[in-house]
Amino acid sequence: MMTGQKIMWFIVLVCWFSTNLLYAGGVARWTIASPDSIYWKVNGAHNDHIEMSGLKVSTVLRYGVNAAGEWVIDRNMILPTFRTIPNDTHGSLQHHFNGDWAHLCLVNGQPLVGEKVKTVSLSGVMTVKSIYGNRGVSLTRTLFPSTSQPAFCEKYELENVTENSLTVEFPTNILSYHTDEAKGVEGSYTLTATLSSPLKEGTFQLEAGEKAWFQVIYAGYKKNGRVLALDVDKELVARREFLRQVQGNLVLETPSDVINTMFSFAKIRGSESIFDTKGGYMQSPGGEAYYAAIWANDQAEYINPFFPYLGYPMGNRSAMDSFTLFMRYMNDEYKPLPSSIIAEGIDCFGVAGDRGDVAMVAYGAARYALASGNRHEAEKLWSLIEWCLEYCDRKLNAEGVVESDSDELENRFPAGKANLCTSSLYYDALISAVYLGKALKKDRECIKSYQDKAAELYKNIDRYFAHNVEGYETYRYYDGNTVLRSWICIPLTMGIYNRAEGTVSALFSDKLWMENGLLTQSGTSTYWDRSTLYAFRGAYSCGAREIATEYLEKYSVTRLLGDHVPYAVEAWPEGNQRHLSTESALYCRIMTEGLFGIRPIALDAFKLTPQFPEGWNTMSLKRICAFGTTFDIEVKRNKDNALLVLIKKDDKIIEKYKVGNGKPIEVRIK
């Protein structure tokens, strides 16, 4: 029989071999340790960056191992509710705390030198394990944000790995910085780094195998703010409880470990970047730029429709808070909604006119309302949806598609006077409004008008945008567009499949696809993950499941196990691949809406169109928290190659279906 330790190493080896055999063509620096964690076994110098967030803080860690094998780190702590002047989109207080604290420890009177970092692990918490062979100790660093306070936490734990007694002395100190009073909305702010240990004198006698630790708390204070007496162990318990909540719901199980694990990480990044502000809970992109604010694309379009499936209460609350903020800007003149609402909700901002923001809000609000299953919320959102649809209808041009000044890329690339994204979003919003109107028993003539408008727009989108572009029967992005654009994928995510074959071929051709996903435009080197993630969802939705799975696994290896991990990114070269949070929600929606094909059609019902790749025999989504209840979906391959779909609640089968691969069924959750 195997010992426990041998079993553990056997599991690790199996994960390593399965990952590396499957992705022999790629370069994987990191290894999957479990469905919720990855690790890097250090074998040379390397640097990376990652963002981690809590309700009052976000911190970007620029970390790595140098040529000598030593740990290097810089922490940029961002405090979204510590507003600076000018109090604009970027007016969140930021402060760098550079360097490591281990060198301040003494072992038998000598400083720690000669570090060799062995492993770095990520699981929603960063864990760094090192050895100081010449001092006879190992060091474990644990780094994470506070869940509720404007603070970032680190724990340094030394272990005696010799057979002799060692004397360990830990530092105690408080470093303080005071910002310029004239540059703060609330005057001067104080930032501190507090080093402390359980024993006031900080001296420990460690016998063989014994451990001792000290903590560093980086914190921000407003004038007359009370001193935070934080315990790193209690803060770590709170962080792990947050992780338990988001990882315990909406659990993806497929034969692909890399997809399962990246999905687990994506839930963390999308959920942690919610900030408790005076304007409500505001899910914000992050990236050292975008905090205590919401956007029509990032929040309304990308992440809000996802939150009901996850069942994370603060996620759902942030979605409703964001829609409520947009409702403040509805007006009788039908002037456009702002692109973003900033500075904890007290101001708004737009850089490129009407980007199609109203269509984004209509799409997101309608999808959220249906998936939430909450009639009270749906009734509240109905007036917003109606207003947005009327606005879009008034923006139709002579050819019957929606005009807007730009798109979500804000004129970084041309979008013409009417772009494919805005019209596609309006189309889907009309379809969802029909379903929602029926669920809420709204006026039949109103519902019929939405049906008619959707049918007409469907034809107009094809007439206006359908085109042969660079040899592919797909879409031009705007009138006059002659080169392929990554956003040709968007009709596929809205159920428009009449040019699916040519569009999928174009997306995964050498004109658009490269190692990091889709180029924004053929012939350039710029990529934005958001369109790549839409493309995967669209490819699954239209039935191109084999090529979608092949390329999704390649992409996931790069993002989860490559040189910049573990999340989807914003863009390159802009932002240097920042870990903006809502891209992670788009990754999750590949599975919910693409792979499983969930399309809300009522407050308690949805269409389910599983797209089951060849070589897979089972896949499941467990603890889906949508449509007012919690349930599981399990899909299995029958002997006759049909699919057996099981809907479960409390581990009991409540519905059973036999369906062809890629064929829709309607499910009503009782």
C-alpha cells in the first residue's frame, strides 16, 4: 500500500504528466496542483505580476525570483475609497511598498542570507516557500488582501529544519507615510507597514521542526481613523472563507484539467474585484486604473449577466447597484447613458461619445433579470430595459442598424458610424425583453413590438454587415471595413448563425489567431482578450465545439500555466496584460453559455444546448445558483452517442433528457 505522502506525490505526477503530454507543443512554467491551485517549481529567474483584491483594497504584486534564487517583490497598494484630486476615473490613492522583510530576521544572531526559492503557489492566496541552507531554516511567505479592510497582509513563517535548537529574532517596526493634504479629497491620508510578532520581544527558541512567524500589515488610514489591530491568521481565515464561497458554487468538471482550473481561478478574479463604496458595491476592472467605478461594457455587459449563476451575494448586489446607478441617467430627451460612472458614483465620464453603451446596458440588464429568477429585481429593471430599447430604436439608421459614435475600444480601432457590436447587443436585448416581458406579464402589444423589431433587425444585420472579408464569408465590422476584425464573433454569441461557418474559419485562421488569442485586426500585433473570449463562446454556441475546445485548451495553458498567470488579461501592448477582472467573467461564460448553452427564457426556465466535444464522456456544472434555486447539470455520452442530460437538485434527479449533441432542450426549474 502507498503511504499518504507517496499518494500525494503520485497525484502530483499524474497531473504533471497529463498536462504536459496534452500540451506538448506549449510552454508551461506552472503546474496544476489541484482543481483550485497551481504552483511554479522554481528552476531559474522569472518575473510576473498579479492583482489581488478585497472590498477596500487592491494590490498589484510584481514578483519573481532573481538570478541568485532570491525572492523579489514590489507591492502597489490601491485604496479605491481614498479619493485623490482630481477625483476622476483614476483618482484612487496608490502607494508602492517595495522589497522583502525576511532579511531583517536573525537566526543565531545572523541575518538571513543565501535564500533559494523552491516553489511559488497560487490559490487565491500566494504562498512562497524558500530554504536558507546556511542558516538551517525554511521560510514560507503567505500574501493576500484583507477581505474587508483597506489592508494587505503578509505572513512570514520560519521553520527549524536542523536537528539543533535555533534562536530566531523577528523585527517589530512601523513605517508611516503621509500624503499631501492638498491632493486628497478628504485631506492627508496615512499609509503604514506594521511589522509585528506574537511575542512582544520577537525572540523565539526553536527546536528541531518547530515554527515561528511574524506578520506585516500594509494599511491605509483617513484622518482620525482608528488603528487597525489586524491578526494575519484571522484575516487569512476570512480570505479562505471568501474563496470557499466562490469556488464551492458553479463547479465545472470536464476531462480538461486546465479548463477546469482556469475556470476556478476566473471565478476568484471576477468576484474579488468588488469594492464597498459610498455609491454601493461596485465591481470594477482594476488594473491600477479603474476602481470605485462601473462601465457599461465591463459591468453591465460582461460580468453582471454571469453573477446569478455563481450565487455570490455581493456579486448580485453589485450588479443591481450598478444598474441602479445607470437608471439615474435615464432622461426624457433620450440622451445617451454615460460610458462609466466614477468616483464612488458621484460623477460620470465618457471618452468616445456613445460607444453603444445603452445597448450594452439593455443586453446585460435583461439577461441578468432573467437569470436571477428574482421577480422584484426584474420588475425594477424593466423600466431601465424599456428606456434602453427605445433609445436604440431611435438610433436606427436608414438601413435599420444601430448607429453609435464608437464601440468599447473607444476609437483605438475604427468602428464607423454603425458597428456590428452595437446592433448585435440590441438584437439580443430585444430577444431577452420578449422573454422577460412574458415572465412579468407585461403588455402583449409591447412584447409583440419587441418580437417584430428583433426579426427585422436580424435581417438588417445580415444585409448591412454580411460581407466577404479577406476571402471569408463573414461580417465587415462597419461600412467600409476591408480587413478581418476579431469582433466578427459577436453575432454567434447572440444566436445569429447564418454566417457561422465562414466566421469560425476566419476567427481561427492565421490572419487573426496567434499564440495569445485573437488579434484585434488582421495585420496588426494588438490583442484584447475580451474578443477572444467572446469568440470561444460564439464558436461553441454555433456548434463548432471541436475547434473551440482545441483552441480554448491552448489559450488556457498560456494564461493559466505560462509566463503570465493565472487569469485572462485585458490587452497588449496597452496595459501590459493587466488582470482586469471582467475578462475572467467572460471566460466563465464560455462554459455557462457556450459549452453548456444556457440561455435564459423565463425567471425559472432556460434553453440548454450542450456542445459535447469528441473524446469527452462526461461534463458537469454543479451548484448553479440561478433562476431562483440551486441545481446541477450533468451531461453524459450514451452508447448510441446521444447525450444523457441530468438536472439535479440536492443530489436527486429532477429531470432527465436524451438529446442529440448540440440540440436545444427547454428546462424549467421546479
